[in-house]
Amino acid sequence: MRPLSHRARAALAALVLAFAPAVQAQAERSDEAEPAQQSLYDRLGGLMPISVVVSDFIDVLVPDPVLNANPAIDAARQRVPAPYLKYHVTSLVCQVTGGPCQYQGRNMKDAHAHLDISEHEWKRMVALFKDVLARHKVPERETRELLEIVASTKGDIVAATAAK
């Protein structure tokens, strides 16, 4: 697998937060195939469960008062409809986990530069994502891999000068 572009890593971070249902569905089918030989995309159950998890993640993320206390994040939430965000994040997660999708959005750095995202806000997003994954009973291995993908985008998302 070729290294992820900044755009792909950024999109992946968003998508990863919405995958939990896909992981649960795949876990239920774990007896059908050898997970070690399958892509993360396949182990998550493919596009349908990924889209469900992403949708749930965005539904939790968008109204979060901790994140929306940042005026730039709140303004972005008002401008960008949740269904549009869900589409892009689903596409990104699909791509970065080895699925057939091609993410067409902006790279993570460009998409988040104007948001001045702090370390505190990053940790909040990760906590929300973990909660969604746990709610969907995503297996430990897949959760760990998704969190590693999300972590790889942190340098492009968290503002170097944010001190919130």
C-alpha cells in the first residue's frame, strides 16, 4: 500500500471516527474468513457498515459542545451540512482502509488549517470516536488500526500554536 497523502490521511481521520458499525458486522462474520489476510476495509465489513459508523460518529461530533466552543469549528459546522461531511469521511475511510473508494476532498491540513484545533479538542474528538467504536463493538485489533490511522493525521489537523 502506498503512503497516504495529507488529504487522504485527513479524510481518513474523519472517516475512522464513523466506522464502528462496519467493524461490528465484520467481527460477526470473522468465522467466515481469515482476518489476517483481509484488508481493514474487509474486516470492517465493507462500505455499508463503515458508512453507518461514520454517520453515527458525525452525528455525535457535529453537536458536541466542547468542540463547538471553538468559534471556527462552530462556524464550519454551520456552513458544512452533516450529510456532505458524512459522504467525504465515508469515502476517505473506505480508501484508507483498503476499499475501492477514491476520496476526492481536500487534504487534512488544508481542510483544518483555519479551525485552530487545539490538543484538547483533538483529544475530545478521539474520545468521541472511541465511544462510537465501542458502541458498535468494533474488535480491539480493528479499533487499534483505526486509531493509528487517525493518529497519523494529527500533525495536519492540530494547530501548532493552539493553546486552548
